[in-house]
Amino acid sequence: MAIPLPELEREIDARLERMGFELVDAVWAGSPRRPILRIRMDLPDSIPGEGGVSVSQCAEVSRALEPWLDEHPGIPDRYVLEVSSPGVDRPLTRQRDWVRFHGQTVRLRGKNIAGEKGNRLEGELLGLEEGEGGVAAVAILLQSGERVRIPLDRIEGAHLVYRWES
């Protein structure tokens, strides 16, 4: 359908960085007849629920990327570009996120990520540590008080858990 996403993602990341933003993720969605390029971006060092990317900033980035994407080889002639903030339940997609959001509540999913504890875990993010064989591991503190280390390559998805206060 389109050029490989890792190559496109690197280019989008560099362009956003020059504009003062950071790329959270970029994915192709939709169908072959109506492909959608979804880009989630953030302000460096922003904290979910305490400001962040505005609608006008998303529109600014969309206007800046559209001409480049329209001319980019391998991008379908007809596609939809969606640019948005990551939201308060921000996904953790890069190694720097595991350091940046230290102390926040996170929810992780993956296959057998913590032995008998199942495929989903929630707890306080303690950070990124070196694991066995030099593989990075995410450390979290479960609600039970148990400290767990999960190899980064076992995590299929992760995001912050935002607690709404009334």
C-alpha cells in the first residue's frame, strides 16, 4: 500500500522535531481503497492532563506535512492524514518514555509478560533498567507492592493510566 512505516516514521519524527514537537507514533490504518496515516504527536516534556498539544498545533503540523507527503514517493495518491495529541492515556512507544514517565501509573500488555501474572499488568512505572543479557527491562510496582521487571521485547503495548478526579 505505501512505503515502509519505519522509514516514513523516521522522516516524520525529524520534521516534527524541527517544528518543536515529538512523534509519539505513526501508523497506517483504514483500507487499501482509503488509507489513513495517523500521527500522534506531543510537546517534549509535557505531562498528560496538564497541557500539551493544542488543536491548532495539530492543524499546523498537518498543513506542514501534507505537501511533503503528497510529493513523497510511495505514498498513495489518495490518503487521509490524521494528526492528533496522544491523549491522557498516552501510549509508551519509545525507550525514552519509560524514563520520562517514571512514577506514573501504566498498563502493559504482552504474551506472558510476567510469568503467572498474566498478559496484562498495571502499576507504578519505576523506569527502564538493564536486564538479562543486556536487554532493557521495564520495572513496575504492582498494587500488591510487588516489584516486577518485564523485558522490553515482551511488551506488545503500553500506555499511561489517567485517573479522573471529580
